[in-house]
Amino acid sequence: MVMPVLGGLMVVFLPFIGLYLTAKTVVGGVTGAFSRSAQDLAATVTPDGAPGAVISRRLVSVLLDVELRDGTQ
């Protein structure tokens, strides 16, 4: 008597569990990518206590299509 009820519950809820796990994995991957990007950006934006110095230098170099003194572009 108990086994058919458990089987029925499994048939009903197993697809939802699978969808939940799939969505959790996808959302975790996307948010992880943004988190890594944000950490990289934060490390790049604040060199030697000068917020935005590297970003503005790189932006100017890209807009003017020139190479910076330190060899980066």
C-alpha cells in the first residue's frame, strides 16, 4: 500500500527536482562568471590607490589607438 504512494510522489516531484537542479546550476554558473568579472575589474580599477587610473589610460589608448608607455594597449 505504501509503495504505490511513494512511486506516485516520485513521478510527480522528480521532474521538478530535476528542473530545480538544472536551474540552480545554470544560475550559479552565470553569477559565478559575473562575480569573477567584478573581482577582476575591481582589482584593475584601483591600482596604487588611484581609482580608475588604469581604466582611463586604457580607454584613451583604445580611443586614440596608441600604445601606452609601459607597452600595454
